[in-house]
Amino acid sequence: MKTFILTLILASCLFGFETDKWLHDYDKALKIAQKEHKNIYLFIGADECHFCKRFKEKTLSKKKVMGRLHQDYILIYLSRDRHFIPKKFQKFGVPRHYFLNKNGEILFESFGVLEPAGFFTLLDEADLNADN
């Protein structure tokens, strides 16, 4: 019983943000983006990354942030510790943020912890690049 509870606590710490609404397969996300005619937000992190955890807690836990992301993007979270990351993406210096078009072409990229206001600025920049 202790092992089960400990596993549950660990899982909630690692996946404290809405993992059920994030894809973990890049190729599958591309297919969905093409079908839905949406751009892609790719968040690359690491399981033991303090800054990734902070970004999830401070920014990705906000309903307003997630509402905009769900409206405009297909969401992918890839952990460099558990998921396959295509070679064209950096997996060190996390958290990394990639905004892609529906064909997987990079429109805009950034890295680091962003508070919600800063993340909205990043989303605006990505939207400008998508329009060009």
C-alpha cells in the first residue's frame, strides 16, 4: 500500500499539469495538426528539471494559458528522459518551447521559464511568425 501511494505522489509531481491533454508522440501530433489545420506547440522538458516543474506550476497550470493553447495549438510534451525527440529539436537547455506549423516547420522557438504574461508575449510572437 505504501508503494502504491508513493508511486501516486511521484506521478502527480512529475505530471502535475494536464498530461492527458498533451500528446507524447511527435508523428501522431503532426497527423492531428494536419487534419485539424492547427499549429503545434512543442514543450521539451526533463523529468528532474526544476525549471520545467516551475514552468508547469506557474504558467501551464493557469486556465487562461491552457485555454489559448488548446484553442490554437496541438500540444506536445516530450521529456528528454522518456520520449523520442526528433534531431531537429534541442533537448538540452530545458524547458524549450517550439511553435511549429502543421507540417512541423519551426515558426518560432525559445527556452526558459516564463510567467504567464511572458508566455502570452511568446504566443503573440509565434502568431506573428505564423502569419508571415
